[in-house]
Amino acid sequence: MVMSFFRKGDGGLDSIANQTVAMLAEARHSFDLSSMAVLSGASLDAVADDIRSTDSRINQAEQDLRGELVVHVSVHGSDDIGEVLGYTLLIKKIERIGDQAKNILDLAEEGVDLSEAADVEELGAIRQTISEMMSEAGELLSEHDKAAADSYRERTDELRYGLEAKIRDCMHSDRPGSEVVPRAILYRYWKRIVANLGGVVTTATEPLQNQDYHDDGTTDIDDD
């Protein structure tokens, strides 16, 4: 069953859809702060509490939305069960994005500072692209445009493959581990975020049984 976001006349699911988009905005906020902490050498005192507080709000929102979905099913019966299951998958993906943002903060707190790195501009461009895609994902959830969602998924796949290639380059690099390891970990966290972003958008447009898979279910694209 394909989800229908912002269905007018169904206040329960309308409210859940709005809260879901708000969760994604919170996840983007954490992502921007944590990535900038690694790439700009920003003071951790200024961002760490904010990121952890935001992560706590995301976690609480996930729990609250689960409760609302249970109530919705108890009131409306099984008519919307496909959409309810889809929402459950969607909010979990957003919660995972928040977790990855917090993991990036952990890198900064371990002393990773790439602000003086030779490739900092390239890293910054990737961060900016991911941030913009997070904003775009929220817009696509509101628009429920399958063609736009399919195009978005193709772009997330392309970016994910690019990040995978960078991870492989790190694995075979002759550079010191102190340079390579932090980048490989950062690329891995970014790759997970991008994979979940693709899943967030296509959850709204793909049949439940095909979500997190391409090629009629033969290719698993989920990345926890």
C-alpha cells in the first residue's frame, strides 16, 4: 500500500505527517551542527548539549508517534494498516539519521578536526549537499510526488555509491591511519544518513513490501 501524506479530512494522520516532517528538520539541525564541529573546528561547548538535546527530542517524538499510531489503529481499525506500518518504518529511519548525527559529534569529541585538511572544501561540499537533501526530503513528504521521489532516490543512490567509493579509497590508502580512519568513519556515517534519506522519501511512494529494496525486491539498500 502506498502512503498518502497530508490526507485532508483525516486529522490523525495529518498530525502524524506534520510531526514526522518536524522530526526530519530536527535531524537536519543535529547533522549540520555535528558535521560542522568536525569540519570547522567549532567549539564543542557550543554544540554538544544542543545536539544531545535535539536527539532526545527526536527519540521522544518517535515514541510519541508510535503511541499515536497505535491509537489510530484502535480507533479506525485495519483500514489504514499499510500506512501505519509505513509511518513506523519512516519515523525509525529519521530516528536513525539523528543517531548518526550524534555519532558524528562523538568523532569531534574524540578530537577529530578536519578544518585544516587539504580536502576540507570537498568535505564541506558533501556536507552541504546532504543538508540540502534533508530539507528537500521534508518538502517531498509534503508534496507526495512519486516522480520527484523517484528522482530523489536516484540521486541518493548516486551519492551513496560515491561515499562507498571514498570508503574503499581509504581502505587502500597509504596515508597514515590518523588521516584515513577519521575520514572513513565520517564517510560511513554520511553514507548511512544518505541511505536512510532515500528510504524516508520512497517509504511514502513505494508499496510496503518493496520498501528498502530496488529491482523488484532483489537489491537490499537499507543501511542501519
